[in-house]
Amino acid sequence: MKVSNETKVGLIAAFALTALVLGFNFLKGESLFSKSNTYYAVYDKVDGLFRSNPVVFHGVSVGSVTTVDMDYGTRKVIVSVTVPKELEIPNNSTLKITNNDLLGSKAIEIIIPHDTLASKVLAATGDTLISAKDAGMAQALTSVLSPLSESINNVLGNIDTAISDVSLNSTLSDLSEALASFKTTAQKMNTLLDGKDEQLTSILDNVDGITSDLKSGTPKIKKIIDDLETTSSEIASLDFKSLSESLGKTIDEIKATLSSIQDGQGTLGKLATDDALWINLNKATSDLDSLVKDIKLYPRRYTGFTEKQRKKGDAQKEFNEGIDLPNETK
């Protein structure tokens, strides 16, 4: 039987429409063939939660957000999520909006109370579960920085109070008076010494005489020094003999260690003698630095949850840098 062209066009159109619907659902993160359950939660506000955001359980993505609608009568936000039917959730579980990454994207985390893990009262598809929400990134940073800012303000206030305190001003005034008194004393000493050159000469002569007396007593001083040397020798032989032996052993051990390093033994020896190990270490550091820079410039390549998001990051890198990324890096 001959099939007409109109029939062929109709079959092709139906197939294309079916493929379009299935592909659209796949891009939204919905499973094409497996059965799923739908649950609802009601929030005052969702802070940037959108359709297709992931639903996670124990850190694993198990579903996606299907709708985010506003109830204009109650001014509440109604969110629906889909998860595989195989994931059994108790009816007192919580759907909590959390921060998915450092860029501020959102996800919904399924939280099951520990005391109901073995509960037989399961939520049915279409049930409304308990809602909860983490603090946003701005609120989280504010909660950390506010106490620090308050402490800094207190310290600065104490410093300002100390500087403007009356006691500090009084101390500075007393110091100024002390310097003025010292200056007056120096002037009086200069006046006292004027015309006293002969007396100073006599004093210096007396000092010279005392020095001569000390010179004449040098033999006695030498004997005292000899006695001190003898005493020092005895102290050295009694108290420092064991210390000298220990120091010798320590020096031998240091020599052995340095010899091992020069021979390339141990991790430190390999690092000191093996140029290849040092070159590889520098290369690993350089590669890590390049990876960190690439993450900062194109975070979507690494934080995207879908392949489409990651490809957008690759396309942005190729456009900005005028390069073609190899397939193994995409």
C-alpha cells in the first residue's frame, strides 16, 4: 500500500513534536522514563530559587524544582519538586532552601528527622511538606562580620578615650616640667664648673696617683687571676666534661645526617639532589595556580550542574581567549 506524502509529513511532525517535548523535559533535569513523585512546600520568599534548580538528599542530586508560583491571595510562594518514586520520604520531612555554591545559586535539600528514618507513614505524591530556609549569603556574612565590627569599634573607642583622658594630659604636662627642670640643672652645673680648672687638675692628679698604686699592686692582682684560672679549670673538668662528650656525639650525628642528604637518601636528600623532583614540584604548583585562576574567571565550567551550563562556560573561555578547547577538557 502506498503511503501518501501528507501521511509522511504528519508522522514526521508528530515524531519531531514528541522529541521536542522529551528534549525540553530532559534539559529541565526531569527523568524521561522513570516514575516520579511530586511534593509541595510553601515559603514566604525563596531568595532566587528558580525552576530546574536541583533537589539534593545527603549531598546527592535526586530531582529538580518543577514550579515556583506565587499565590496572590496569601502572598506565599508555592514550590513543587519532583523526585524518583523509589526515594521514600516520611510525611514529616522538610524541604529546605539552601545555598548551593559560593556564587549564591539555590537548591532544595530534603531533610528527614533521625527519629523517623524507619517510619512507615510516608508522604504521598502531591503532599505538602514542611518548609525551611537557610540564611542568604549576605545575612551569613553579616552575622560573622557584625561582632567583629563591634569589637573594632570598642577598641577604637577605648583608644580615643585614653588619648583624650585628663590623666594623659597631666602626664604630658609633668614630662614637660621635668625636661625644663633638667635644662635648669645643666645650666647650674655649667655655672658651677666655670673657673674650677685648677681644682679639676688636682682631682685628675689624684686619680693618676691611684692608678700608680694599682700598678704597683699588679703582682698581687696577677696571683688572684691565676687562682681564678685554676678554679675555672677545675670547674671545667668537673661540670663540663659530660657536656663536651654529648656535644661531640651531636656533631657526629649532624655530620652523618648531612652526609645522607648529600648522598640523596631520604625525602630531604632526594629533594636536594633530584632536579626532576624539584621541577615536577614547581610544575604542579604552576598547574594548580592556573586552575585556580581559571575557576575564578570561568566558574560556570566547574560549578554548572548540567552539561549545558558547563558548555556555556567553555564557550565563554573560548570567546574571551580566542582559543579552541580540546574535547578532553570540555
